[in-house]
Amino acid sequence: MSDTKSVSRVIAHLRKLNESGDHMAFVAGGWVRDKMNCVEPKDVDIFVVGNGVSVESVKSINLDYFGITQTFGNSEGSGNSGMRDDVIGVLKYDDIDVDIVVMRSTTVDGVVSNFDVSICQVVGLLEGDKISVYATDDYLDWGRKDVIYQYIDILTTQRHLDRVRVKYDVELTPVDSRVQPLIKIGELYAE
């Protein structure tokens, strides 16, 4: 079994998900950021958007050896009040660190602009045999100014904010969220 967090494996996941319906799958947040900075990522968060996308339609796509251990979400009566309103559901898999997040939003920018901290506003889109990486201008301020923004109008948890503060040894700069264009910052190729 190949490393489930490798670029090769993520490309395979995205290809399979994108070939299987009227939706779009992409990877965003920490996995993309960490791969771009040659750091071993903690996990992989794959997002699926599109008109009429559902947890059941995504669950029916066979991702090889994966077995779903848990499905939860806002639309299934789970009462998960800590979950963003635009999340339909999350598929968690046996023994691997991959989550597939099914979203109400139909656009990549709609998902990324609603992340709670700017350090997560980075996304990888499958383009041929590579993942093209895009980020918001606020994300780029991390490298330019050593600033990480916390969007005070977006649902988050204190645990997540504390984890970001400790990991990056920085105080978060509170600001209101805003939709920002995505800027191409690089590419990831299969290992």
C-alpha cells in the first residue's frame, strides 16, 4: 500500500473522485501547505463541491481499499454544532488520515475563503498529472510579513486556534473575512 499522504496517492484520489460525477474534488489546507514547505502533513482533507453533491453520492465512489468508519454532518441530524454551516458531511476512513469533506458551496473560492485562519487558505487542484497550488493574498502574508490572520466572523474552535499559535509561534491577527482571488504559487508532482 502506498503512503496515503503522498502526492501520488492524493492525485489518484482526486482523479477518481473527479471522474465520478457532477462535482469537483480538490485538496486544501494543511496537507497542501505542508507539502509545499517539505513538512510531513498530519492528514489529508479532500473537499468535494458541486450542484447536487451529497454524502451518499461521494460515499458510493470506490476509493480502492478504504473502508468508511464514520460519516457525520449537518444534513444527517448529527447535531454537530461545531461544524461549519457549509459542510454537508465528512467521510472518515479506516486506518488512514484522509477525510473527504462534502460541501454545500459550489466553488473552490467559496470553500477556501471560509477557512478560519489564513494559514489554511491554500488549495491544490488536479491539473493533468500534477497538483497546481493556489493561495489567497492573506495566506501569502505568512511568508511576507510573518502574519497569520484569524477571521473573527468564521466559526472555529479555541483548540484549533491554540494549535496554530503554538505550531507557528505567532499571535493571530483578528480581521473580518473576505473573499479573495486565488493566486498560483506552485505545483506538486507525484513522488
